[in-house]
Amino acid sequence: MFGIRSGSLMVGVAAVAVGTAVPANAVDSTVTFSTTGGTLSVAVPASATLTGGTTVPGGTVTGAMGTVTVTDTRGNATGWTASVYSTTGFTSAGSTAIANSGITYTPGSTTSTTAPGSPTITAGTAGSPGANAGAALTAYTYANATAGGNTVAWNPSLAVVIPLTAQGGATYSGTVSHQVA
């Protein structure tokens, strides 16, 4: 007689649970925190060199100052005004000084902005920087009905009229200051 072998073949299927199982004894915690008001600040290049235009006495030297950036992390809808002034004008050892009236600051267009809502960002009119912080020339203003942080950047240019009485080969320097409030 022939022996018949019988066997069984079992194929297993693993069940995969979708989702996260919550234990029957789970308890929730309410987590809170408070934000603090940030700051309003302006960042400027440490230095700039004007190389355009005409650098001879009686000429006008021109150039970009580099990117100026206002950062507002106060988190409210209060606007700000950025302004520019120069307490020194431009001076050179042994040559005629250049007063602020011989300097023209032009804000130019924004190079970048980040802001919530629909802000109004307005460039000031080109002109001579003020002689001090209280008489500063407006560079940019920012207004927004939507609260939140913002940044606005621009690359202003300067034009400086060189006096006819300036000595050839003179190196001029001066300080141009930005403030924001």
C-alpha cells in the first residue's frame, strides 16, 4: 500500500495597524508660553568707497553705499521711519571740507522686503542728509495695519560735489549714519 502523507501549509498574513493607539488611561496637558516684544534695528555696511562720476575738483563723485536693512521683530502693527544724517560731512587733511549741502543721498528702490499683510513702504526724497539725528533726512517709511515682524532693505547711493578749491590727490572720508524709530 502506498502511504499517503498529508500535511498542511499555513500562510500567515500580518495585520498592520494604521494610526496611533491611545492608551485607555491617557491624560492631556495644556502647554502655554508668552512671546516677548522684539526690537527695531538697522544694519549698514561698515564702509563704502565712492568711485563713480568725476573725482577732479569741481566734479561729482558717486557710488552705492551698500545694503541698508531695517529689521522689526516687535510683532505689532507700529510702523517705523528710517532716516540718515552726517555729523561730519566729508573732510580731508589739508583740503577743503565738504558740508552736508554738497552731499545727495538717494534711497533708491527696495532690494528685498518681508512683511505680513499689505504694507505701505515708501522711499524718502533724495536730498542732503541732516547734520544730526534730530534733523535727519527720511530714507524710508513703513506702515502696516497687520501686526507681525518685517524687514526692508535698500541700497542707497551718494553723490558728493567736490569743491573747486579741493586739492588733487586728497582722500576724503566722512560718516553717514542711519537711524530707525
